Amino acid sequence: MKRFTTPAIVLGATLALAGCAAGTAENCDALNANSVFQDFACKQGGGYEERLALIRAETRAKVARTQLTAAETAELQAQAEVMARDADVLEDRLAGLNADLAAMRLRIDSVTARNESQRAQLAALREELSEAEQNLAQVQSASSVTPEQIAALQSEIARKKAAVSDILGNMSVVE
């Protein structure tokens, strides 16, 4: 009987060592146990409990990462909404500035047209003034001119000078 016991002990020790090696958490998967000895080793060596603890830790880490990702996503969504509102405000402001610019262009065009019209009037009045001054010079040189005619010509010249001054004054005013 001693002989039978020694091989049984050796076999048991071999199986136990093989089971211990197979009983690590990485090798202990209850759904895919390769042999009865591996299952026994996993149960006895605590491999199943270690594997379960590993799976729980990984699950907690994944849940934490998922929560962090969800928080980051919510923050990015909030930033996107703020940026969209800011873009709308900037678009409205740009539209207002474009409208103001168009109004200024119209005013400039109006002033330019008015100035061109006044320049034409000024040129015509200067020509008339020149003619009136020539007439005055002719009248003053003639001996048969009455003081009333001279006064009338001088008053016409003064009126035309005032009109020229008025046009020049209006041209310098910018609206």
C-alpha cells in the first residue's frame, strides 16, 4: 500500500501545482473552464474571486471614464451653445454695421451731388459776376452814366457776391 500511496501523493502534488498555476485570476474564467482540475484550482486558489474583483475594478474604471466623458461632452455642448449665441449676436451686429455703412454711403453720394450742383451754380455766378464787373467798368468809363445806374450795377454785383459766398459757405459744410 505504501507504493500506491506515494504515486497518489506525487500525482496529487503535481495536480495541485498545475492547478495553482492554472488558478490565477487571468486563467480563471468560470464560463470557459478547461478542465476539472483548473476549475478546482480556481475555486481553491481564489482565482475566481480575484477575477471577479478584477472585472469589478475594470467596470468601475470604465464607468468613471464614461461619466467623465459625459461631463466633458456636456461642457463642450454648453460651449457650443454659447458660441452659437455669440455668432448670432455678431451676425446681427454685422448686419447693423452694414446698414449704417450703406446709409453713410447714401449721405456721401447726396453731399457729393449737392456739391457738384453748387459748383455748377458757382461757376455760372462767377461768370455773371465777371460780366457785371465788366459792365460797371464800362459804365464808369462812359460819361453819360447816371449815379443811379452805377448804384444799380453795384447792388447787382453785391447780390451776386453774396450768392457766391453763400454757395461757398454751403460747400464747406459737410453733413
